[in-house]
Amino acid sequence: MKELLRTTDVVRLSWVTALLADAGIDAVVFDTHTSILEGSIGAIPRRLMVADADEAEARRVLREAGEEVPE
């Protein structure tokens, strides 16, 4: 799996996940439970992951939607 982005912004995470789903790309959010354990104060970023084969297409979809995606 490849990491597309890391954020504490759950709204952005939801938006990006929906964009990918609309493009037929499955995404998985890592570190959700860790964030909950620390009290859900948003101190621990959550990681958005996609399959290796979907990485290039996922980055393209996000860039076209105006999202900044680190390399």
C-alpha cells in the first residue's frame, strides 16, 4: 500500500476518500484507532492509503480536484 496523504483534518479525509471512491479507487484510512485512543483531539495524523497499482491514478484524481498531494 502507498500513502497518499497524512492529515488531522477529518473533513478533508472524508472528501478525498469520496473523490477516490467516485473514481473507483479503494482507499483505507490508517491510524484512526490511534487517534481515538489519544482522545480524538486531532494530534495524531491519519494516513490515507491506496493499493500500489492505484497510486498514480489516485494522485491524478486528487490533483485534478485541486488537492495538494505530496510525492
